[in-house]
Amino acid sequence: MTTVPLEAPVRTLHRSWRDLPADQQPDWPDPVALRRVLADLSAARPLVSAGQCDRLRDRLAAVARGEAFLLQGGDCAETFDGVSAGQVSDKVRTLQQMALLLTQASSLPVVKVGRMAGQYAKPRSSGHETRDGRTLPSYRGDAVNGAGFTADERRPDPERLRTAHRTAARTLELIRAASDGGSADLERVHAWNRDFVADSPARERYRGPVRDFEATLRLLRAFGARGGGIGGPAEVFTSHEALLLDYEDALTRLDPYTGARYALSAHLLWIGERTRRIDGAHVAFAASLRNPVAVKIGPTAEPDEVLELVRRIDPHGEPGRLTLISRMGAGAVRDRLPRLVERIAAAGAPVAWVCDPMHGNTVQAPTGHKTRRLDDVMDEVTGFFEVHRALGTHPGGLHLELTGEEVTECVGGSHEVTFADLPRRYETGCDPRLNRSQSVDLAFRTAELLRGQGGRTGRQAAAAFPR
């Protein structure tokens, strides 16, 4: 644990969090270089706008009310060289395919949020790594240091924060290009899903929803209508973990009309399981923002602790302000989650509950690779739905580590990846991601759960995203 340096960059807008302990911060070796970079970022153009953050908060308010569903997904750790047009468009396309299936099954708008354009830093369980008797600082993401196991690569370099800002701006341009216009058309996305099913070993299981949607499209054509954006507006918001507080603070601005503070590095920021201490700097920083924010909640969390987090971050009980992302693991979700949901519901807190079925289900393969079994991931999603159905609360969405490429990092799926396949395309910068086929598989199976709980009426769904 380190304490954030007291020296504030130029135009720092809020200082209270700087007096609190901040976990998982890099040990920057050159404080002068750090202050110079942060001063430049403080004067740089923000990556998103306050109005866009407000719009996402409105969308998430619909999720909290049970009138929408959140789909959040992207890389575990983005890399600076992972921003080609093809890589970004493949992620957006995968989110669009999944969103269409979830919308069709639930009759609810799906809010699409990418783990994109900012997920360049990662918390680590240990600050150092040892290989062959040599110990170096751990890789903390491209925003901090390099993945190569050399002293130069592993030295934290504040110039990387500047590169993170520039790379995020480029990624946002590619996201807009991939999500605007024809790429978000219902017929085109449906055609992608139809082709996926035709080529899937699980085609008999998945064929029904595709056939049903064909009838919907025929009805739309008969009325002269064409499908627009997936699940409502054809928009993809961005998010990342608010880990590097100096970077986030440098990109925070005061809204000139309201005086509210917005962290304009992304539309939504979340606090991780390792940094959510109630008396810590990350919670204080999040509480100072007007953005929608989220908090990861693991199996060790106690109900009173989670309620105190809610009270500190969302003291006014504003729907859309706070999302709680449970990451329990398939073996714990049915036992640990009910107490938390019951406590928050009893307090009347209008939070959105979302399931991260990835982080609690990591195992080591015989090949030595970290991996996840798709069946375990899906079991946690199923348990998440079971808990909320039993309590009469809304299972608000999914938070997934995924890519639009056919990597071999997680095992299972209808196009099965086995342990022996893992070395073939194990390309993640940190934790294993679902590939495109596995992601669409998971969407088909989650759609079955959504159909089982019954969808909202068309009028209720339309009311969630008023024009």
C-alpha cells in the first residue's frame, strides 16, 4: 500500500482523496516527470463529455428500475498495440450480436458499455514477480510499465500515461466508426447471428431464437420499418477501472454549468475488489464525481460493508448513479450474494446489480496457463439469475472479459476450446478472455434465462429510453 503523493498536478480540482491511503498505485521513480505529464494531461482535451456521462447515468437508471439490461465487455487489460480498426470493430460487433440476442429474449433495451479506451492498468496481487531467481516489479498494464521481463520494461514510466490518453482517443474514434450507421442495423447484426448458428455445433439449440427473429424482421418490413440501433440507441459507452488516481484526477473537469466534477477519461468508472476499502482514496475519489460509477463486490464482502459503500458513493439514492458488480465465483454466488442483495434492497438503495462471472472462476490449466471454463462462467450467471428471481429483484446485466477475435484463452463453448488448444492463440495481456464464439454462446444461453423470467411489455421497454 502507498499513499498518493501530496503534490497535486496543475488544475487539480479536489484534494480530499489525496489525504487517504491509496492501494495499488505505482512507485513512480521520477516524481518530477510524473508532475510534468499530469500537468499536460490536466490541460488536454477530455476524452468524453459530461453530457454523455449524464446520458449513460439515465440509461443505468433504467437498469436499476428493471427496465433495461446492461452488457459490459472488453479486454481484461488493453494494450497500446491493440487498437487497430479490425480489433476494435470486432469487439463492437460482438457486443452488438450479444445485445440483439438479449434484447430479443427480454424485450428490454440493452445498454452497451465497452471495457475499452482506458483499461490500460491492472491491480496485482503482488508488487513483484520472480522468474528463474530474478525479481522485478510486476507488470501493471501498459499505462505503467511493459510486459517484457527486463528491468527497463518493468520500470514505471509516467510518459506511458500520455500514451494511454492518446491511445484512448484513437480507440474512441474507432468505436464511433464501428457503432454508427449500418454496422448497428438490426438486419445486419441478425445476419451475423444467423451465420454463427449455421456454423455452430449447437445449431439445433440456437436455431429457435434466430427463426423467431426472422418473423420479427418480416413484420418490420411489412410495415415499411427498418431496424435501427441494437437495443435502442446505437451507442457504445466506455468504461475502465479507476485505478491510477493521478491519471483520473488529471482528466477530471468541473462542469461550467453545474459545478459538478466529472472524470472525463470514460463514461463510467469502477472501483475494483482490491481498492474498495471504505476509508480509502478510491472510494473518496468516486464519491466526488458526477459520473455513474460501479464497485466490484467479491465473496468476502459483508452486507453492512456494502451498504456503507452505497451510502458513501450514492448518499442521495439516485438511480443510475451506482452499479454493484458481483464477482463471487460459481461455487459461492448462491450462498454469498443473497445476503448482500437483501440488505441493499431492504435499505431502499436504487442500485443496479450486475454479474461479473469471470474473475471468480479462474483456474490453472495443465499447460500452466490461467484459464476459465465457459461452463463455470455460465453457472455463475445462472446462479446470479436464481438469486434475483428468488428475492424479486432485477438481475441487471453482465460484466465480461471478452474479445472479438477467436483466441484460445478460455475453455469450452460450442466451438470447443480444450486445454491442449490454449497455447495456440493465448494472447491476453493479463487474464483469459472469452473469444467471439464463446461470447455469443454465452449470450444465447443467457437469453434462455431471460426468456424464462418473462420479458417486459413493449411499452415498458420503450419507456426506458425516452426520446
